[in-house]
Amino acid sequence: MLDTSPFFHLSSVLNRQSIAQHGLDWTRMGAARGIAGSRRPEVEGIFVCRGEEDADFFLRINNTGGPVDLWSVDGVDERSLLDNGSGFVYLPGRIPAGRVRLVRSDIPPQYGF
């Protein structure tokens, strides 16, 4: 079922140009650590969260070493979402640039988790 509610993805501002050009692509990770602090992809896909309220959780655990951008992701088919075993969901594969839009930029680290 194609969901019309917004899904979001957080990424270091260092990835902004790459995301704008190539979309969300786990094979291009390397300019910055992941939100959870990983230095390489945890899964072969893109983690997403539903709604800005869920995105706030990821803002609080930001371990990228700097500010992040919030991207909306269009056209998410909920049947495609996979759980990585921790309760967080991801879309397998890549998400083209035409399906992502920068919503908020340069969000500073929000330590308070």
C-alpha cells in the first residue's frame, strides 16, 4: 500500500550535495558517520521514519559529529519497509533524487537523549 503520510530521513549536512544529485544511496555513505554513529552502512537500504515527531528521536541521537538535514521521502510503499532487528525500518535499495526533498537544513546537534 502506497502511503501518503510523510516519511523522513536524517543525514549529515556533508551529504546534502550528494543527496540532491543522486538521491539517498547507501553505497555513497562515507562523507560522514550515520545518525547512530556508524562509519559504514548498517543495511543495504535507507532508514526512514514516519512523521517529524519520530524524526525528533533521531535528532536527539545524532552521532554524525555535526549538524544534519531532514529530508522528506515521497512514494513510500509500507509493504517494502524492513525492520533491521532493532525496531527501526528501512527501504531496501536506493531512493532517487526525485523522491526526496530537503525540509529542514543545518539542524544543530540536540543532545538530550
